[in-house]
Amino acid sequence: MKKTGWIHIPTGYSVLDAILEIDGWLMQGEVCALYHYALEAVRTHGSEAEIVEIGSYQGRSTVALGLACKEAQKGIVHAIDPHRDSLEQKFLHSPTLDILKQNISKFRLKKYVNVVVADSIHALKKFHSRKIVLVFIDGDHAYKEVQKDVYGWGEKLIPSGYLLLHDTINVQGPAAVFSELMTGSGFAYVENIGELAIFRKNVSSNTIGYMKNLFAYSVYRLLYRIYRASNDIAIHPALLH
């Protein structure tokens, strides 16, 4: 066993390996992207910075976001999930809340993660005057619910805050909302890592830059480069310990 300062893990394993052992659907590159953008957002905006996660499941994304706060030694993640009425709960009998809490403890993240057992729209009403620097959305994938999450929580983001939306290529609801964001003016498209789309709030983007982004994404989607691209992002050294 080796001690990373975060968790005791078997020799030969990295923190990233340990994160990927948590059940979930985020690919390696997407996990690294979450960590990267969360770390940048928290370091930029200071100790009052807050991150909101919509859809925690067993904690793969939660841990990635929490470790970014721990690396920066500032910020907090609000992990919002009702932990009920999911396919996992109904058919796999998976106690997602218990497992999530175990994983938060395993990675020593209690100081940096606030578990919120609620659906995202009810939780939204309780967040007032917060310094939300990043929102990660991977909750209910129905089109109307994704819309509510994106535009509801998007309003809470500070100017230049990051909006990260998962499953934007192969899942109808998030893909449709992604298209709306691309043609709207409230968010500037940054990049896609796998199925994870990254936007930034209220950042001015000229027409030429927008067209380049749209064309690049269209080609990317047409050629199904998603799985290759999802592993192309650089891995932060802290995740390799």
C-alpha cells in the first residue's frame, strides 16, 4: 500500500485508477476534465467558491470535483441527487447514497463535499447569493429536465463561471440542450472532452470564433471521434500519485 495524502491505495495504482474504480459512466478523459476545470475555477475565485454537481450516483464525478477543492485547499462541492427512483435503485438495488458517502470518506473529502439529498429543482430554490463558479450537470436526461437544470442553475453561475454538461452526443435530451446552448448567447462553447461539453457563462465570442467552434464540433461528432478524444486531455500530476 502507498499513501498519497488523500487515500491509501495499492502500490502501482494512481488516484485516477482509484476514482475510476467507483461505479459510473464518466470516461477517464472526462474525469480529468472535471478535475481540471474545477481546480481552475476554485483557484481563480478563492475560498468562497462553490461547485454544484447535479447527479452524483456513487461518486465518481463527486470525488473528482472534491479532490480539486482539496488540492486547492478551498471551495466546496454541493453534490445534489435525490438517490431515489433511478434504474439503479429499482433494478440493481444499489444503495447509492450509502456508497456515495463511503467514497467521500474513503477519499477524505468530508470537508469539501456537502451531500444534498434532493432533486435539483427543489435544491435550486435554496441557493441564494452563492459564489457558484462551476456547475456539472449529469442528472435526469429527459429534455425538459435538462433544460431546467441548465438554465436554472446557469442563472446561479457567476459571470465567466463554467457550465459542464454530460452525455451531449449520444443521449437525446442533453444533446438537444447542447444545440440550444451552441446557438444562444448566454454561454460560450469551450470544448468537448468525450461526451462532456464545457461552456463558460457570458464570455463574449465573435462570430468567426463561434463558427469555427460549431464547425469543429460538427466534424468531431460526424466522425465519431468521441472515444479517442475522451482520453486526449492531459492528466493532472496530482491524479497520478
